[in-house]
Amino acid sequence: MAQKTISELSVDELKKLIRKVIIQTFSGILGDPDKDLELRDRFRIELQQALAASETNKTSPAQDVAARLGLKWGRIEGNTNFW
């Protein structure tokens, strides 16, 4: 397939080209900087434990957490807040 110059592109082809370049650029800038790095064994274990604990659905109501921390929990102007 022969390559076209910019002036030979249709409007749709130019838009697709611009989109492709923008996506490639942002992917390079915003990509995962840790993509090829390995996790340390200790961190991997801690992460697995944290994920397993979150799967047990052990959650506490915000009011209980606030009480344990010595905070008051209530509503101010329709918003739930602690103070």
C-alpha cells in the first residue's frame, strides 16, 4: 500500500491519524512506569493478604469507626460529616 502525504488524506483519514498519534503520545506519557518491574516477595505477600481480607467484606459503618477514633459523626447541612 502506497503512503499518502498529508495533503492527500481525506478529512476522515486525517482525523484517524491525529487520534492515533494522540493516543500513542498519551500512552507514552501516562503509561505505567512500573510495568516491567517485579514486586518484592514481602510486598507481594502483604498485597495478597490485603486483597484476601477485603474479599471477606469485613467493613465497619463509618459511625463505628468515628466512635473508635473518638470522633463525633453527624449531619451538617445535609452532608454526612465528622467533626
